[in-house]
Amino acid sequence: MKHLVKGGVTATLFWLLCSTAAPAANFPQLSQNSTSTTPEMAPSALEESKPTENGEEAGQTMPEAGKAIASILPADAPIVVTINTKSEVWKSLGRFQYYQLVIKIVSQFLPPDIKFDYAKDVESWLGEEVVLAYMPKIGDAKASIESNFLVIAPIKDEKRLQPFLDKLQENTEEAKQRQYKGFTIIELETTISEPKLPSLPLPNVNSPRKIQVSSASKLDKAKPEKKSRTLAIATLPGYVAIGLSAKSIEQIIDVSQEGSPNLEQNPNYQQANQFPEGGQVLFKMYQNPFTFISLLQDISKDPRLPVPLPKAYDIKPERLKEYNSINTLVLIQPEGLRFQINAYRQTPRENISELRPASETILTRMPAATYSAATGRNLNQQWQILTTALSTEPELKKWLTQFRDFVRTSSGLDVDKDIISWMDGEYGFFLYPTKGGLFKMLGQVIGNDVNLGVGLAVETNNRDAAETSLKKLDEFVKSFSGGVVEVNTQTIKGQPITSWDVQGDSSQSLLAYSWVDEKTVVVTTGFGAIADLVPQPYILLPKTYNFTTATNSLPRPNFGYFYVNMGSSLSWAYAFIPREYNDNEYVRTFKELMGSVYSLSATSSTTDNREQFDFLVVLAPARKEN
């Protein structure tokens, strides 16, 4: 448990402080000795940074100190990440078996000589959160990680901070200190050695039959490349600020002393800083879309990056003009971990038709043991939105045109009019276990039972158009196969089934479909596969405990679900792992780890002022040790 708390709360501080250091004898005291000579910061920062004696219930809001840190950040800060450092919140993760296993695995790779006591070295002085932020660009200056990145942590006991810094600072050149508007900024210059691979002599191409063997003495000795890194540290009233240069620290001092607008006063930040009830907020991230894109474009061009970032050159801020802020949350719920993204609109929408609740009856067409499913509504409308978006990019528009032409020339069907236009109700794609159908034939070929069926259930308000399209597909497959595939109609429990049978044999059916009610058609991979679904599955997916647990806490109304039953999905996947790997230590560890995840689920929803995406990981409870 100590490893869990230590790893989650102090990872950032540990990385920054351990990578560059100063001998304890040479490291100057950072705390100001006299409050009378300390420049005044924003009053709200000083007042709100004081930890409450009892502390509020973790979960519904982040610690009060979050507002205090926001009061010393610029109002147009591109991105602000806040990590909850309350030990009781991190300890609560220990009730899940997944995290017990993760800590067990990670602890095996920790160096045995690490001596680190979180409660003594960090928790004794650290406030209730740590903030990682990027400062906005100043004028025409190019942004970079070195000049714009900043870590801020509230201090609840300054006397305990210095021993922590002294303990971590080792093997660093003498620190330099300078004053900026009355504050002492410590700049540490350190040299980082990166090993260089030895170079081998090139083989003699004129003697191909001779193998040249170079002795170790002839190899170029690996000489590490030395690079310098700067770390800037300063203590402000109630906080410790750490940056990769002094520029970011100077910016927050300017905000506090010059009376510049701060992030706490930004109404977009205030709106994005509201959290759902019933969960403990572990992590939150606020983004200003406009300043973030500008920052990302600069950073992605920086040649000093150790790992290249995805190019952001073509992302135009105009594309994000509809939104004024984006908020990301990670919450601990009784079921597991929940990830949430909220995109807040500049102007609230009126008369959003998508807000009407859906019946979700399409879920009743799926069996209880469904491996995974993706549902939604009005596929026709979604296709139109997608094609409109693709048409704005020349390359994607070209691909879209080629796809439409290919379908038209090969089948005689128009994708938009014949296939998609009638899909205006609820729909669902799903994978499920079945012994029959197309994949049974595949299993006979590979010598393994595939036990898989693929299904599509679609509701329509235009059945005539749907039947016309299906008949066109029937005619196409007969013509294309040269008569090898026959289209037959059979019944299962009185339910008419149309099946594409190879040589007229239903046991070799490629596809089958049936109208299970007046407005719903179910299409599957073969006659044997659809037999498990008509007239309806024996046990319905929405009635299962696993599905209800995965979706009950998600918002309604919504645009549909993405769902994975990890238990049944993993059982299916493990059947394809060769037996000789079952005794492999890594395979066993992987199975144990993944087996502690019950399900994955996601949905998207909208209101008049925001769009929301939720992703839930349902985790197994920790097992009691004997």
C-alpha cells in the first residue's frame, strides 16, 4: 500500500528533483526567513492554501487548495493538470485487485537500495494536490517544455520541506541563486550522461567469404554523451514551484504581483472545475483549446524533444471555435475507475433533438454472453456528419469517392441511398459466442473452434427501402458467385430467415438476416449464428449483472454504448494461445492482471452547454489474503 501511495502522488516531484540535485552542504535554504520582507502574493492564494483541519469528504470536489493555485496561474494558461495527493484517496485504490497486482508487479522492478518513506519525506509537508501546468506564450516567443512547464505544490509545513529537498539533492554542481522581484530562485545546472552505443568497423566488402571478427579492444569504447539540464526551484508563500527554467516561475510571480487576470477568475475554468457527485477525483486536467493548440504547435517543432510529438501544424484553432474549455477527469467509483471528458461550448445550443431519451430496445437483441457491443442511433445521420467532415480534407475526400465508386461498380448499390439511408433508428454491432455460422467453417479449416458470431441489429422507419436494399444484395451475391451461393428462406421457431447458403447447404451459410419485429432487422454471419438470436436470445444482455454494473452509472440519455465483457472475451481469446505458453510466467501474470477487470464501457452524451464522454473500467475487489 505504501508503494501505491508513494508512486501515485510523488512521481512527478521525484522525477524532477532526483534527476538534478545539489549537495546538502551547498544547497541554500529556500524558505524565506522573515515574513516582513516577503513580497505579497494574491490574498486568495495565501488564505485558501491553508489546509482545513478536518478536510472535506474526498470525492465530490478537489481540495480547496486547487482554487488557491489557480489564483497564481495566468487566466489563459493552456493546460493545467491537478493530481490529488490525499493519502486516503490513493489508499482507497487498494480495494481493487487490479491495483494490488500492479503494485506487486511494479515493486519487483524497483531498485532494492531505494530508501523512501512517503509519510515522512513527502506527506509531512505536501498539501492536498500537485499541479502540473504549461504557461502561455509571451508575445512572439516560441514555447518549449523548458520555458513553459511548471510544477506547483502547496506546502503545509515549510520546516519539513527542506529536509526532503536535501535528501533528494545529490551529485549536482553548485546551485546558483538570484532574486526576482524579491523572491529567491535557485537554478541548478546538472550534467546528464547518456550512454552511446559502441561503433563497429565496417566489413570488408571485397572479401565476402571471410568473416571478420573484431576483438573488444578494437571496438570504440562507449563514451556517454553529456547533456546539461536546468532545474529552477523557488518557494512562494504557501507553495513550492519547480520548473525546467526560471521563466515559468517568473510568470506566476508576475501574475500575483502585477494584478494580472488569473485562472481562478476565468469563467471558463470555473465552469470546467465542477465535478460529478459520487466519485473521488484522482486527477483532473483543464485545457484552453486556443492557447493549447498554439503551444502544441510550437513544442511539436522543438528538435530537442527526446520523443517526437504528433505534428499539430494542420490543427487550426478555428476548428475548435465552438468550445471554450475542455475538462478531463479520473474518478474512483465503487465499481472501479471512471474517465470523463467534457467539452464546453462557447454558446449554448437550443432545441437539441439528440437529447430525447432512447428506448435502448436494440440491446434486447443481444445475448447475455455477448463479448462486446457498440450501439447508437440514426446511423444515417452519423454517416452524413462523417462524410461532410471527410470532404473538408482533399486526401480523405478522394478516399471517400473511391470507396463509393468501388461499392457502386462491384455491387450496383449506392452506399448513401441503398445501404445507409434507411438506418435511421437505433442500431447495434456485437460479437457473441455461437457454435454455428461462417466462423464454424473457418474453425474447421484452422482446426480450432472459433466460437464467434458477428451481428448487426438495425431499427428503421422505412422498412420498404430496407427490404429493397436487402433484395438488391441478395441478387448481387447470387450473380457475383456465379450461382454457387443460393439465397434460401427457412424458418426457426416460426421466424422467417433469409440465408446465403453455399451450394444450398444451410450449414455452410455465409450470412443470414431476419425481421424480428416490424421495424427491426437482425443480420448475422450465417444461418447457424442467427439461430441463437431469433425470435430473441434466451437471456437478454440488459438483464445481466455485468452489463448493468457497467452502464448504470453512465449518463442518460446518451448516444449509445460501447461495452466489453472482459470475462467472456478473455476466455475466447485464451483458447487461441498455444498450451505450451500456459505455464509461462509472463502469460500467467497477464491473465491474472486482466482477469481482475470485469468490464469496459463507454458512452457519449450532450446538453445545451457541453458534450461529454465517459469511460468506465469495472474492477474486481481485492482478494483477502489467507
